[in-house]
Amino acid sequence: MSKEILRAGIHGSTGRVGHLLIENLKNDEEIKPYMLHAIDEFTFEVPKNTKITESYEELFKDSDVVIDFTIAFATETLLESALENPTPLVIGTTGLTLHQQNLLEEASNLMPILYSTNMSLGVAVLNKLVSLASKTLSDFDIEIVEQHHRYKKDAPSGTAMTLGESAAKARGLELEKVRVSGRNGLIGERSKDEIAIMALRGGDIVGRHTVGFYNDGEFIELNHTATSRDTFAKGAIKAAKWIVNQKNGLYTINDCLGL
């Protein structure tokens, strides 16, 4: 890419993270908000000379990179359009179905895509720590608890699932074969390989994830707390600057950070 200012397209621009992306991009010297995809009205002022569209074709045509923070079916529509208009993508939407994940991989054959369930730099490091702890503390029980605001629609969170995958992979396990996301009644003793992922919802919690490793006589808990959605916006912008210079393929925030 040239050293000219990058044109960022935002999918989900009227949302909470979309608003933060626009505010952060306004003050960035390398990348600016240029094309905003919106089907709802804006409740805040957008920068001058910023284009607003409902057309996916226009979104891709006038963007060097598109950042997506929406919901699963909207991301699916975005990916279907991207197949016809290959453009670097940064996607932070969670709760994707298997079909949508397959569509993500298909699209990555035609363009570079960075997909992460959490754009926080701290969570990227947490995943590495979880993998190390899971492998090293092989006899410890693993329990994951995630907390989010009352409006979050998917559960468990995508971040918690990614943490669970990191823990399971480090032990040579398949998460879906050992995952427990609820306990009730007389269920018997906990199995050795079991990895629990529990979801709490309430208030305005931005996001808190705790991965605990429990053994007789001792335990370790690794925590990450997001106190502002600005964390996700800043991470996505860093990812956008990075992904435009990558070859076609599917990447994560860990790739961007060199972890």
C-alpha cells in the first residue's frame, strides 16, 4: 500500500463500537473514516466529508479496508458481498454459525481478513497465557466465567469460547466434546477433561473474563476486564492498518501483534 491516508469503511457505523471507531479514526493520521454503511439513523454527528451509504457495493468500492462490528446475520451479508468485491476486512462480530464461519474462510481465499472475537490487546495476551497454563497445569480443572451487559445477545461470549479453545487445544482436546455451559440437578462428579464456560449477564458490564485452573490445595485465576469499548475500537484500528498489507488469508489479532 502507498503511504497515503487509508480510507476506512465501517459496517455497523451507528452502533456503540461503530461510534467509537469513528471518533478514534477522526484523530488518526494514517487512517480516516471515509465510508459509513448504515441502515439506521445516526444519533451522533459524523465527520464532514464522510460518505454514508446503504449499498454494500459502494462501501467496498470506496474503502481500502472495512471494519465490521455488527451481528452475525449482518456479517454474513457483508461476506457474501465481499465475495463479489474483495477488500481487506477486519471483523469483530461474535456468535457466528458454522455456515458463517465457512463463509469467512471462503472469502479469505480472495482477500485478507482479520477475524477475532475480541480486539483487545490484553485478551490476545490472555489467550497465550491460558494456553501455557493449560498445558503446564495438566491436572488442574479448568473453569471459565464471562460477564457482560444485559444487552449482549450471544452466550457464551465469543471471547470465552476462544479462551476455551486455547485451553482445550493445549491439552489435545476438542472443545465441543468437553465443554459444559450449564449445570443443574444431580449431575454427578466433574469429569477430568471437562472445561466449563459459564455466562453472566447484567447491568452495563463491558466485558470480564476469568479463566481458573483449580487443583487440590491451590488454584490460579487469570482475569481480563474491559472497562471501555474504546479498547475494542483501538484494537480494530490497529488491525485495519496491518491487514491492508497482508496476503489473502484468515488472520487473528494474535497475528497482528506477532504473538
